[in-house]
Amino acid sequence: MSKTKELSLKEQIIEAARQVLLSEGYRNFSLRKIAREIDVSATSIYLHFENKDDLIHTLMEQAIERLNDQLQQVAAEADGPIAKLEAVAYEYIRFALKNQREYQIIHLTSSDEMTRYPKEKFRKARKGYEIISSVLQEGVNADLIAEDKPRMAAYTFWAQLHGVMSVVLSKRLDTRIDQQEFIDEAIEHIIDGYKVRTALQTNNK
């Protein structure tokens, strides 16, 4: 039995949708096209998903949950806030490199092209930011990090990591620069930003 036949209809729909979304983009994405990919009627897809945005939101949710679960695991295993920040940063990078399709889906669609991401799903999506925010707050409590707004700092941390991966995945990194060295130094600079500001503020007291 083929792998496709072993999947439930809903799983087949999701897998086909993932491939079509990444290869053809949001504007060329349709439920009829998905139906043709897996040789079923469009009506069959409507039994599982309300419309194409509902299906895409499911793809986004699955990818985000996978990433957040892995971030939470490595953060729990690390000892101390700085080590946790490093573990989370490297796991984010590892996920993006190993699961490029899923990572692209997280950042692929624009909110002005599709219906707003449902609030209940967005609450789950924020888990990644909350993990980082919690680690930063742990660092503040231990006098290792100086951040008045850990939640805002968490979004900055996330944006910096995404910027690093945008350079790597778009293949815009200068060929004279070693990719792993670039990643290592980028993570070091990001985390040092917190530690350096802490040291300066401590010295100025």
C-alpha cells in the first residue's frame, strides 16, 4: 500500500495543500486544484474544511505547533536563562533548515491577501513568543538580563532570528562567508545584546 493510501482523506488534503501552496502561492491556490491532486471531488474537501483559508490556516497552525513544541522542549532542558536563549535560538534555526517547507508556510501568506488568522489559533501561535518572554523574565529575575518589557523583547528576539534565516534560506549570504559561522556569530550577537546592555546598566548604577 502506498504512503498516500495509508493517509486519511483529511491528511491527504493537507499534504496536497502544502505542496500546492508552496509551489504555486496563495493566489493560485484553490480547493478544486487540491481535489484534482488527490483525485477526489471538491465537495469531499468541504467536508473537512470550510474554505481555502481554513485549510491554509490549518497548515500554518500545524507548522507553528511543531516549532513551538520543539522550542519548549529545548528551553526546558537547558540550565539557566542565557543557556535557554541559546538553545531556543539554535532550535529555531535547526527547525527552519530541516523543515524549510513548514517554515515557509509560517511566514508565507500575507494578512491582506487572506482572512485574518483566527483568534483562537493565534493564541496558540503566541506560545513561541511566550516561551522566549518567560526565559527573558527568568533572566531579569536572576539579574542577568535587563529588560523592562520582556514580551516586546521576545518579539524582537524572534524577528532577529527570522532575519538571519531569511538571509540563509533566500541564498543571499555572501559565498565567501561560511553559513554555520554566520549563524553562530549571529546568535552570539543577538544574545550578547541583552548581556551587554545589562553590563552597561550595572556599571552606571
